[in-house]
Amino acid sequence: MEPTTGEPSILEELDVPAAEKTNESFLRLLFSTYKIPLLSLILFGSFSLRALYPETFHFGFKRQKTYRFKSDSLGFFIGDIHFFMNNSYDEAETRMVELFPTHLQKKVKKVIRPVLILCEKHQLDPFWVLSVMWTESHFKHDSLSKKGASGLMQIMPATYLETLAEMKKKGYKLESDRGEDYFRYQYGPTFYTVGYSKMVSKLRNLEVGIYYLKGLLEAFNNNHYYATVAYNMGPHWTKSQLKNNLPVGKNNHYLNKVLKAYYHITKELSQTTDVTFIPHI
């Protein structure tokens, strides 16, 4: 036994009861002894839950509450929109699906989230993209034209490869490269329906088409009419027409179909306070 000096002990200074000190020492010893087994148990439990409920149990991803679009990223008829600010992620998707004819809603539901996520990423009017997609493929992922245009956006192989190379050169991180865990979390039922490889193909075709459409819009000074015609007829033809003061879009069947689709999608929203509607003149 050490001799006492008459000075208060550390326990007395801190006013910590001896019994409490004993409990703390025991807990510290218990934790240090079983730390690795406990962490292993937690990890095992997490992966077990992930295996049992993959559609609801995810690691490391957090979805924002609403889609965010700048007012100047919107298209033909819409000058200002509060639709996305006033509706949550899921509410916006549900309401937009309901804007389509009944026979198309099942197909639109499968693409609405990728379209909105990618349009938000590239700040492009999702109503415009959906109108082009409706006209091009009627929302059929495996659609293939006689000329070889494929997928939801019906983009030609040469244009696809050229645009994809440009995106990679500029350092864009493609949505299709985000990985299986991200797909499970972000796209849920769609991912489980189509599978990993088809999900990659679908997202890549969609993003390349959206990026190409955004490039056309910038090339034609944010004129959605010219950009729409250029998506169908090609940018070189469209620029040549404009350079020679020849009409672009006049009596154009493709442009009229896209305009009709856009009007159909947005007409209901235009009757509410969600949008400021600008009629086509």
C-alpha cells in the first residue's frame, strides 16, 4: 500500500465514486475485448439486410427533396415554373406521368426518373426532352429505326459515338457509370425490372441524347424550334437553311409533332399556378 500524503486523491478531486470508476473500467475493458467482433456483427447484419431487402436498404446515398431547374433551362411554352419547387421528388414524377395519355403512362413511368435526373444534371427542359422522346421512340427502349437510330432518343450510331467521346474528353461522369449500388438506390423497381446491363445501355443512350440536344440548343442560340429541327434534319442542314435565308421549321412535320406533344404534356400545368404559360405564336 502506498503511503498517504494527506492530499486529496484524483477520485476525490473529480468527485467520481469508486464504484463508477470500476464500472467505467469494466466497460472499457469489455469494449476493447469485443470491439472487432461487435463491428463484424454490425457489418454482417447490414449486409444481411441488404441481401434480404436490396430495394430498400442502401449505403452512402442521399436523395434531395426536390428537382432543381433554373428558369432559363425551360423550353417552348414555359417562361417560369414553380412545379418542381412545389412538389417533392416522387410527387413531381407521379404528376408528370399522369399528364400523358393512359396507354402511355406505364412506359413513361419507367423512364420519368432517369429523364428528370439527367435533365436536371444538364439543366435542360424535361418537358421538351419527353416531347422529343415521345415523337422519336414512343418511350420504347429497344426501338430501332430503318436508318439505324436506336434507343429512347433514337440517336444515330455515328452521332452517339462522337457525342460520347466528347463527353468523356470533357470529363463528364456518366450516369451509366455510377455503379450497381447507386442504381439500386436511385432507380429501385426500374433497375430490378431491366437489370444491370440494360440499365447501363438505357441511361447511356438517354444521357448522350440529352447532351446532344443541349449542344444543339446552344449552337442555335437557345432557339428550341431550330434545335428541334436540327435534331431531326441535322445541324449542318439547319445551319445551311438559315445561312441562305431559307425557312426552318415551316410546315415541318417533325417539329409539329414535337410541339403537339409538348402542348399536350404542359397544357394542364398551364392552367394552374405551377407555370407561366407562353402560347406558341
